[in-house]
Amino acid sequence: KNQVEQSPQSLIILEGKNCTLQCNYTVSPFSNLRWYKQDTGRGPVSLTIMTFSENTKSNGRYTATLDADTKQSSLHITASQLSDSASYICVVSGTSGTYKYIFGTGTRLKVLA
Amino acid sequence: GAVVSQHPSWVICKSGTSVKIECRSLDFQATTMFWYRQFPKQSLMLMATSNEGSKATYEQGVEKDKFLINHASLTLSTLTVTSAHPEDSSFYICSASSGFTYEQYFGPGTRLTVT
């Protein structure tokens, strides 16, 4: 069964600290993996997208890594800001050439001043 | 580029009435649009996929007669929740794809509350 699991479910950190969110997937065959940020009451906004051959992708203070062998990805947030408080969703696409997104359950991040 | 809008952003309706939600691609033509539902503290659940000019394909467990989807043009898709009930209260999100890539661009969502 194609699944995407994220951990932790929720996380609270202090402003300025770094954090890492995890994503494990069982989707096969694998096409690409995306990380989205979703603010409360808003639609998801794309942060990064990685294909099978990419190990890391950065977008400002966000850095995603991918290990296609172990089917794991992580999203590292550097020098967190209050505006980073949101849900972060890992999304995996299966067979290349399809629109189907398989969504993770998300990690709710709260950054405190 | 690749902006998707939804209208309304929130709506409150009475049980038994119908409500229509619009999804528009503002700066590209969307050959495929998707409708998702999201309950509190849960991830997005795909409801249906629609291609312009064709009938929507509904996911298992989604009642097509209750959630009417129309994708009449390359920039507009509508979701009509018919005979709404309180359990239909949710956050509805659409996404759109141009067909040149398989990237989905998400709208800001519509909060539906049925009283």
C-alpha cells in the first residue's frame, strides 16, 4: 500500500533554533517528492520538489534531503522564525506521468518567541 | 505565475441548502483540476479529479451526486455541495495543473460551515 508517514506529528521550538522534520514513504515506483508549507486556513505552498536522482534541495532557510534507497526524506529549517509556524506536508508522486499526489499526515510546527 | 484562486474564502449555510465553490486558474490554462477536503488536523483527501469538458472522476467513497463538479472552461471549475449537512463542514481546497507538467498549484481554500 502506498503510504507517506511523517514525524513528529507536532513540534514546538524557540525562535532562532533549527529543526528537522522526517518523512518516510512506501510509494513505489517513485517519481518525486515535494514538501509543502500550509498556514492555518490556507492552501499548501510548495517549498521543494526532488526527483529520484536528487539528494538535496534548498529554498532559503529550508533544505530538503532525499534518500531514495531508504525511502526517507527530511526537511531542515534553519534559524526558525515565528512565521515558520505552520503544517509541513510531505507529498510523494508515484508512477511518472501521473497527477496523483500521496499526502503525508503533516507535521504541525509551532515557533515560540 | 501559476496562481489559483477560490471563492468564497469562507461560507456558512443552513442544513439542506446547496453551496457552490469556485476555483479559478488566474494566469494559466488548467486542463486538470482537483478538489480536496481537509478536516481539522488531518491532511488533504482527494475527492475528485476533473478534466476540462469531461465528467469528473470521483475517489472511492465520495458521493458524486452530493458533490457536483463542473469543469466547463480551462480556467474555472466549480464544486457544488448539494443538500449540505453539518458533517460536510470542512476546508475545501482545489488545485490546478496546466498539463505541461504534473505540478499541481493549490488554491487558498474555502471554509464551509453548515449549521
